Amino acid sequence: MLYREIDMNSILKNLENESIEIIRDTYLKAKNPVFLYSIGKDSSVLLHLFLKAFYPLQPKIKLLHIDTTWKFKEMIIFRDLIRDKYNLDLEVHTNKEPETKNLTPFNSSDYTRIMKTDALKQALNNGGYDFVYGGARRDEESSRAKEKVLSKRNKYQKWDPLNQPIEPWYIFNTYLTEGESFRVFPLSNWTEINIWEYIKSENIEIVPLYFSEKRKVVKRGDQYFLIDDDRFELKDGEKIIEKNIRFRTLGCYPLTAGVKSNAKDISQIINELKESKFSERSGRLIDHDEEGSMELKKKEGYF
């Protein structure tokens, strides 16, 4: 075995042990925990770690998916496949309030707030959850780097980055007043390449959209958007073309750009990422719709 392989195996084992320790330690303190299941690669890794942390028992935790109704079709197919395979307790929540307004990603600047932030707050308030687990990582985006592993939210699900408990040697202060909750991020110290190396080593199932395939897309500026169904609204002069495209991050398909790629397996994806000069979430339009956009959204309750 090469030195590089030994080194990576050691890194992954340390990250795995750290995440499992966080999961077990915080789960014991939780009265009503929930797992935010986004269906993406990080959620898939976190679910794998949860199952591993309590094996051979099944962890008693609900999975919550916020469905905007504009997710990629392949994401929903994969979600239901995983639910059935592992007999998971899955709740799907959609904000029903704007149905009569025909709200879409194409016609409203408030779409993300209403269908993602407000929907998440509705589901969390309705469920009364105290420990809310998710697969966010610090290297994804600058505001995520400010998060603690155990990130406190007030009774309105809002985040104050200046008022977070310290975590010396991962000794967590789990005290909550009435209405408060924690967002728990066991993957905080993982990188995008760590995630892919772990998926490869553990043979974790992921949504096929992560792999390159010839897909029908439209080019807007320098970005490519998948024509996932007939609801996609073309602008004047736009044409549907076919390109070898894959996705580094998954969300609502009109707001998530793919990248030109020929990476058809995980090893090729890892090699591609090592050469990339762009951040993982550069194709997520909601991260960049205003200055400090993601941090503002997180302060209001977005994940």
C-alpha cells in the first residue's frame, strides 16, 4: 500500500471516529432529535455514520426532508429508495401557504425564504425538536465556517454567530432554555474531498446526478442548468443543448448549476476536484443573491 493511501485511511478513520463520537454524545442528551435529510452526498455520509454509530440497533430518529417541489426528480427517487431500503422514519414537509400564488423559482425573489427557510422553521416548530442534525461542513461556505459543532438557535430558530457556546476539546454545553434548540454538525471538520474519499472507501450510495452524463441543459452565462421537466422557463434566445454535465451540490434544479465534466466514477471526481479552482457551492444561486446572502439566511433560520 502506498504512503498516500495509508495517510488518507488514517485521516478518514479519525474523521469517522470524531463524527460518531459527536453523534453518540449529543444523541444521549437529546429528548426529541431529528435528522435533516437533504438527499445530497453529505446527508448520505451522515446517515451512514448514524447507522454505523448504533449498529446493530436502528437509531430512533426521524428524518425530515424539506421538499420545495422543485428538487431534481432523481433526488426524490433516491430519497424514497433509501427510505425503503433502511426502513427509515421519513417526514416530508412542504410549505403550503403560497400554493394559491403560483410561487416558483422563476417569478419570486422570496422563493428561497418561503419554500426553504419558512418551511424548515414550520417543520421544526411543529415537531418541537431540540437537537437537529445536518451534514453541513465548515469548508462549504464562509458563514458555515463560523458555526460551532453544536450551534444554538433561539425560540424563533434564529442564529446569532456572536452568541455561541465554546467547545473546548469537544466538551459540549447542552443546556437549552425553553424553545431553544441546537443544530448539530458532526461533519464540521470534513472537506469535500474527505467526503468523496469516504464514500469510495465505504461504498456509500449517492444520487446519480453527481456523476457525469450527457444531459439536456440550457446555458446561462457560464453556467448550465438541467431541463428536469417542462416547468423550466426558457428566456428569449435560449436553446436546449446536450452536454456532459454533473453536479457538485444538489438543490432546486432551476437554482443549481451543473459543471462540465467527464467524471463518471468517484476516483475521477476526486481527481477533478483536486484540479478545480471553484468552490463547491459556486453553482448554488441562492448563496449569492445578495451580499452576505448565506449568513443573512442562516440568521433567519435557514440551515
